[in-house]
Amino acid sequence: MKEFLYGIVAIIAEIHTSLLQLNDEYELYFNDKELHFIIIGLLGMAMVIAIYPIFKMLAKKKHYLTLTWIYVFTLIIVITFAIEIGQKVSNTGNMDFGDIMFGVVGFLAMYIVYAAAVTMIKLIGKLIMMIANHNKSENVSSKSRKRIEDEDDEEYEEEDDE
């Protein structure tokens, strides 16, 4: 876990150093807070521009469960990292990448069961609706056939009367 976090910190530190060098080279003189404001703002907007069309398409196709999963999965990742970092800082436990993985896998397993149950319920509902519509159309067909037969009988009776 430490190696993983140190790797991420090293990458972020390298990016941070490069941005500070750009700031100095172009004599922009932004302080650290202003750079955070600009960089995180731009990063967030880039993510919005990239993700918005995907979420719009999913919403249009009524994939609300998928949208919910994406949002909750993101929160689960943040929360599990926060718990592990909190354990390290407060000395209340060991910071362990395995704990993060098991937590995320636990969510995924429970979500799969939930999604399967929701899917089964929806399929059963659609099946019931198909059967109901089929029965309704059969009733209409038999009523139409009966009406046609009755009309034929009336015509036959009129011919007999003549």
C-alpha cells in the first residue's frame, strides 16, 4: 500500500514541479493556492466535458442503474482511500491496499446481486405485460371472429328469408 501511495505522490509531485516551472518560466507568479484553483478547475471541467455526453446518453436510454453505479463506485473508492489514510494518520489501524481492494470487491459483489435481482424483477414484469397483452389481443380477436360469424349468420338468415 505504501509503495502504491508513494508512486501516486511521486507522479503528482512531478506534475506539480512541472507546473511550478511553467509558472516561473512564463513569469505568471501564481501562488500555490491560485495554481490549485486553476489546475483543479481545468481538470474538473475537462472531466465534465468528457463525461457529460456519456451520462447524457445513459440517461436518454434510461440506464439509471448504470449512472447510479458509476457515482456510487466513485464514492466507494474515495471513502475506502479516506478510511485507510485516516487509519494511518490516527494510528488506529494499518494502511493496507488489500483493505481497499476487499472493500471495493465487497461493493461490486453486492451490487451484482442487487442488479441481478432488479433485472429479474423487470424481466418478470415485462413477461407479465406480454402475457396480458397477448390475452387481450386474443380476446379482441375472438370477439372480432364472433362478430364476423354473427354477421355471416345474419346474412345467411336474410338469404333464407328471401
